Amino acid sequence: MSAALAPPGRPVAIVGGARVPFARSYGAYARETDLSLLTAALRALVARFDLTAKTVGEVCAGAVIKHPRDWNLTREASLSAGLHPHTPAYDVQRACGTSLTTAIQIGQRIALGEIEAGIAGGTDTTSDVPLSYGRALNRIVLDSARGKSYGARLRPWLRIRPADLKPVTPGVVEPRTGLSMGEHCERMAKQWRIGRAEQDELANRSHMHAAAALIWLRYASSSCSARPMRHCLAISSQCSPIDRPVRGSTTPGAAGFKSAGRMLSHGRMRAPHVLPRALSSTIRFKARP
């Protein structure tokens, strides 16, 4: 079996973007949702490019963890942002890769000539975690709903136990291994013999790049407000992409950065708990002439 390579498509360019300021969990965005954060970023993008009531080729965004009420998250956000109702919009869900995937998809569609312009983005917040209940309570509710009489609807509730009322939070571990992303990464570093000094050097370069971007206002120029400006200013003051210093790092430059998680016994990271966890951003693409 052989496959021919597809001819290169049209050149594609990112012409602009918008995002809300980063914030720590349970802080400035404690009352916000995936929908409100995505809508804020989309609304800013619509205003910046004068897209109110205009039809865009496609809007593609999403969130990794979202409420059942947000089953059509991107469509609702695009309507609330002021885009024309004829603009197609749909969700994508990919762990740590939702926005990247949407950007690639929009870019590919433009390159193939299917659309002229599109919007890609993503949103996530751990301050609005969708809580559910266990299978036992789920069965009780469904059995009660199927009852044809008052007694038949009441009888299933006699099975309820206090443990059934315990909320269930979204899982963050791989079902087949029982490990989180951070724990998998720790195993990878051990298997590939990536030392702490090498990890610190990479983290140091990442923070230096973030600092350079701040100096050149690459973050500020695309930032928009998810709430009134007084809140946005407060958010900005506590949400620098560069964390505070921490001692004990093996790289001199990385010694100035705060740990993003708790250490395992052999001195590497387990899972990030300190970095900002509420964000929403959108970028607009169009075909280059």
C-alpha cells in the first residue's frame, strides 16, 4: 500500500489574539465559569477585529473539564460574544492540548480552502469543578423517575445511604494506570535518565522566555478583562507568569523560582498545584494573500 503526499495548501497566518489574565484557583475567578471566561476572550477578539454580527468561517474551542450544562460551550460563547448566528462553532476536548488542536484544525481548514478565516481557542478553570454523585445515587434517581405511582417513585429512596451523598470530583488520573500526568512524567524522567539539573535548566529557560515576553508586552497587548477593570488590575497583580523564588534548585537561574508541585522522594516534581489554573484565550486565523 502506498500513499501520496498531499500538495501544500494556502499559507495561513495568525492575525491576532485575546486572553483573560491568568489567575490562581479559587481567587479572582472563583465565581467565573468556563463559559464566562471563554465568552470574555471571544468578546474581546470580536471587538478588536470588528466582527460583531459578522459570520466567521468557523469557531473551534473547548475545555478539558466542563459541566454537563456546557455541552455546547463554544457555540454559546460565540453567540454571547456577538458573532453572527450563522457562524459554525463546536467543541474540542484534549488533555493539555485543546487550544493547540483547535488552532491546527482551523489552520488546516484554511489551508485547504474550506474557510477563509476562523477562531481557535480554549478555556479551563478549576474554580468551578463539576461535582457529581456516585452510581448508587444515580440509580436511585433514575429508578424513582421511572416509577408509575407515588409509592413506586418513593421506594427507591429508601435505599439511600449517607455515603451516597458524597460528591465525586472529576478524575485526573489515567484509568489504566491510576497515575496522574505528573506521575507519568516522573516515571518518564527516571526511565530516560533526565536529571534534576537538566529539568531545572529547561524550567529556567521557560521562565526567562516568559520574562522577556512580559518586558516586550507580548502578554499585556493581548490581555482582556473577564470582569470589571478594578478586578482585572487586581488579577494582574497576583498572576505573573513568573513565580516567586524557591531554595534548593540545582540550577542557579532556577533557584529563583517557586516549586510548581510537591517533590517525590528522589527530588522531582509530582504534580503542579501552584501555577495559575484559570485561563481562556482565543486567536484568529485567516488565509494569507
